[in-house]
Amino acid sequence: AQSVTQLGSHVSVSEGALVLLRCNYSSSVPPYLFWYVQYPNQGLQLLLKYTSAATLVKGINGFEAEFKKSETSFHLTKPSAHMSDAAEYFCAVSDAGYSSASKIIFGSGTRLSIRP
Amino acid sequence: DSGVTQTPKHLITATGQRVTLRCSPRSGDLSVYWYQQSLDQGLQFLIHYYNGEERAKGNILERFSAQQFPDLHSELNLSSLELGDSALYFCASSARTTGELFFGEGSRLTVL
């Protein structure tokens, strides 16, 4: 069974600083990996996804993530934080690709705060 | 706007009662997923339907059931409600070719 571990339930950075949100996965098959963002009182929306093509994936709002199979990691980064990045971020894994039989399992989330 | 519609947005009920949450997926999406989000459990996968058939099941209690209808809308039925069932329930739909989940805004259930 697949699982996702997000290290750090809360991360705080200064505006303009590097954002690093950590995600480690476990999967018995080549995983499909995702990062989602949730703003207050809203549903989740996709930031980026890993599809086994390029290991460095670029997403929306300047975020990117690198798939490292040897470390079973898929950390999310952004070079320079903006106040608007304050939100909850979720890493997710699917062990059946885009199959109709897939489960998509989410991590526990990391709340990102931005200090002025 | 994700294109996924969930009703009701808020629901307050008493222990022991039964409620039904409704989800309309994006036009053309055949998959519907249900998730429960609570402070202590995070975002828990409940169940996945594809074109009317159950395809994957997660940590869904026996008191909960779901179905997907021929018009592809889905309902999540919660019965014999307990205080611990208070949570935000999300529905998401996906297109088979992309794997991206599109989430509704959720139904917030409060059990008193």
C-alpha cells in the first residue's frame, strides 16, 4: 500500500526566502506524485504532478518539485516566498497511475506561514 | 471554480441522525472520489467511484455508504452519526487521462 509522509506540520519563512516543504513516499509500484494547495475555506487545487517523464517538475505560482527515487522524496520548493503563498500544502501519491482503480492518498499537510 | 459542485455547504445535525451529501462532478469526468478532512485525521480517502461502479475503498466506516448514479453525480450517506463524524467532506472528480483531482468546496458537517 502506498503512503505519504510530510515532515513538519507547520513551516514559517520570511517573505522573499526559500520555501522547502518535505514529502517522502512509500509505494510498491512506480508512483504518481502530486502537490496540492488549500487556501482557507476552499477545496484543494493542483500545484504540480510527477508523471515519470522529467524528475524536476514545474508547477503553478513558481513552485517546483524534484522526484528522487533513491531518497523516495518529492520535496516542494519555491525560490522566493510571497505573502500569497500562505496556505496548507498536501503531498499525494497514487499507485495506479491514472487508472480508474486508483486510490490517491494524501499526506497530513504542511501549513506554510509567511512572515513580512 | 473547479466545476465540482457539493451540497449542502454546511450541515448541522444531532447524534444518531442520517445525512446525505451530494456531489456533481465536472462535465465529462467519470471518476468521483470522497475524502474526509478533520483536524486530527487529516485528509482521509473514503471511496472512489468510476462510471457508477465502486473502484477503490479507503478508511470508510460501515455506517457510511456512497453511490454514483447514471448521470454521474454521487451521494455520500452518513448514518448513526457520532460527534467524531464532524468534519469537512470533500468530493473530487478526475479525468482518466490526466489524473488531476478537481475538488469541490466541501460540505462541512457538524454533529451536536
